[in-house]
Amino acid sequence: MSILRRHRVAALLSAALTISPVIVSFAQSNSGLSTVAATTQTPVAGTTAPSGSFAPIVAVTKPAVVTITTVMEGHRKAMGEASPFGGNSPFNEYFQQFFGDQGLPMPKTPPQQQGQRAEALGSGFIINTDGTIVTDNHVIDGASSIKVTLDDGTELPAKLVGHDAKNDLAVLKVKADKPLPTVKWGDSNKLMTGDQVLAIGNPFGIGTTVTAGIVSARGRDLHSGPFDDFIQIDAPINHGNSGGPLVDIHGDVIGINTAIYSPNGGSVGVGFAIPSDQAQKVVAKLEQGGNIEYGYLGVQIQPVTPDVAGAIGLDHPAGALVSSVTQGSPAAKAGIDVGDVITGFGGQQIKDPKDLSRAVADVAPGTKETVNIWRKGKTIQISTDVGRNTENTQTASTGGQGKPSAGQGLGVPSLGLGLTDITPNIRQELNLADSQHGAVVERVSPDKAASAAGIQPGDVIVGIDQTPVKSARQANQAIAEAGKAGKKSVLLLIDRGDQQIFVALPFAAG
């Protein structure tokens, strides 16, 4: 279970923003630029000193870490009335949980004062001597102006080159009269739980700070965006650290500090960073300017659990199970069907739904790719065009909670299901379309497999073991046949409101 579901989330890396109200005139400052560092330092290729000191690593990485100051027009954000991440940021929900009625209050300024601006602080790091800087998108989202402060105190105006809210990444550019110090990308795929890491940034605006820790876990999903694959660390990071680099013992950037879990607003040793292998690809595209276009297939997918694998004849649980196909989408045109398990895409092995989401997103719209599919006991290949994803949000509804009227139901006692046909009264009560067919779940026994799998009264079973069913009797017969065939589980396709999902019910648990 996600920690973000079991506990109240504090910040989220928004955490890393420090917002303070400042009263300034709307005139631009004419202050000159200081001289920048003249040399570029190359990260060391070694480990910590015998004494255990990280000083050699810090000496070559810290000069490339910058503080990013953004100005947001108006007093609403200064009063804490809106999230600093902008309307489309994936962190808005958690920001509201943290800075809402409970948790740390936002600093407030009297609303009658005019000409206010909210100033936000974050961190970043230089990846090219020409002044190319990487940070988090939520650090600069909604900014009317951006200023970068180098490690030596030099202040430079920054230009936004490109940004991507889905990956929470942004690229800035500053102009300096000399080459700037840099850090280089590392290989986050080589990271192992327990590896030592350093987090560098400007927490609370007090100045560049280095903290040490280890990799606590890999592949964390914070439900903040479609490409979540965070590195969890215990190196302390706080407000203002967002966008700063996470470096390994060789001084290479293996992550970008992005979020924290905190019940009190401070670091409790649970931080999250975007892996460098994911970030580097996005940054390379953003350096070309503008936003990123993502590929689109047009399927809703879910994991292949051991019970699902047993129901459809897969020898091990892997791939992405297609629960619905959008009409007119590239997937529909290519012939991908509900119940297919996508095991490969564009030459890549698909182990889970996240693999497929990332693989499709990385493909340029208009590209033709090959899809490997497990369908009814055998593997086939389908060629599909990849469309353009223009959606900013994901549809996720769990409707269909209403209980149907009592009727002549057929029981499936081994699984704990009470099924009934769709009558005119049930159709009206559940707001089902005239074309809707299937078996309605009337009752669920609390101590049986159906209840454990999350099946609810009001669900409509439209398919069993990848075969459509139109009535309770057909559903009952299909389940019985699956049991007689010696299957360990039976696969149900369920309509629930505006969502269609597969649920595998193990016979042994009945």
C-alpha cells in the first residue's frame, strides 16, 4: 500500500519550495552581474576517503549547484490561497493536504497591500558550461521572472528553455562571461538499495547545503504523474531542495530531489528523487525548446497478477492487461482487444503497466511500432501507429456503487457471488445503457474470494475468461466450466461506472 494513502502527506516536494511574501515595485532592477567562476570542474572518479569524508565529492559538485528564485505576480499565492505549482502540476493535491486547514500555514500578507509578489526558492544544477541548468518544473511553474544564484554568489537572470509537468522537469539557461562549473549525469539503473548518496540544495534559503544518506528503495510510485519511478532516500531534504542534484560517491548526478513525505513539514528521512536515466532523456528533449509530445495508444491497462496469469494461461505474471480500448484510438484501429496482455512494445519487454506507459510515451507521435500480445493461449504480433497524447489528466472513476434491486439471482457459492440479470428496474437504478448486457453482482459474501478481490454489488460482469456473457446464467456456467477445467482462478471483466477492469478470482480462496 502506498505510504501516501496510509498517511497524510506533507509536502511533496513541493516541499522543496519556500514561499515568502515580498513587497517590491514593479520596476525591473538594474543591478549589474557579478563575475562568474572561470573554471569547469570535473567530478572525481573515486569513493569516499578512508576517513569516511565526503569532502572530495562535495568540492567538485557543490560549485555546479545553484539557487533558483522565482517571482509570481499577485498577492494570492503570497497569502497561501493557491498552490505554487500551477494548475496542471501533479503535486497540487498533496500541496492542499499539507498547506490546507492542517499542517504548516503559508505566510500571509495583508490583502489590502497592493503590488505584492510571491517569491519562491528552489535549487538546480548546471549540466553545460554554457549555462544550461536542470531543475524541477514545480520550482518555476507560474513564474513571471526567474533568477539564478551561483555557488559563488553571482546572480544571473534565467530564461526558461523548456518544461514538462508530467515528469516535473524544467531546463533553464543563463548567460555568463566565462564557462560555468558543471556536474555530469550518472547511471541510476546501477543504483542498489543501500548505496551511499549525497543531496545538495538550498533548504529554507539558508544557503547551499549537503546531506548524506543511502538509497532506501527503488521504483516508488507517489501517484503524482504517469511516469512515477522515484528513488527513495533517507538523506535529509527540506523546503528549497527541490530541483537539486542527488549524487553518488563518484560525484555523478543519479537523481533530482523532488518530494518528501513529512507529517510535520520537516525532513523525517523519507525523500524522493527522479532517476537520472529518466530525467536525462526528458532533459535532452527539453533542451531543444518548448514542451514534449507524448505517444498515445488508447488503452486502459492493469497489472497481471498471479491469479490473472493463472486464469489466462500465462506461465508467470508479467505484462499489461488491456481492460478497455478507446474507440477510434490507434489501439482500436490496430486490432488490440480487451483481454489482450501486452508483453512487448517497440522491441522492449513489458513487465508491468508502467513499462508500457513509459515505452509508448517515449515514442514520437506518427511512429509505427510492433506490439507483442498474449491472446487466448498464444503470442501474436500487431503493428500499430502511435498517436499524440493531448490529455493532461488520467480518468480514474470507481462508480457503479449502487445496489441492484432483488431479483431471481443465480449463486456462485464457491466464489461468494450472487448474480442476477439486468432488468428494466436495475438498468434504471444503475443508469445502464440500453445496449448494456451482462450479469449484475447482487450480493458479495464477506468471507469469500469475490469480496477479497474488491468486487462490489452493482458491478456488471460482461466477460469471463475473455468470453462475453450476457446473463447471470451464462456467467454462472462459464465460471463452473473454468472450475471443471482445473483452472486455479477465473478472470472476470467488470463494468463499474465509466471504468472497465479485470478481476481474477482464485477458486482455492472460495
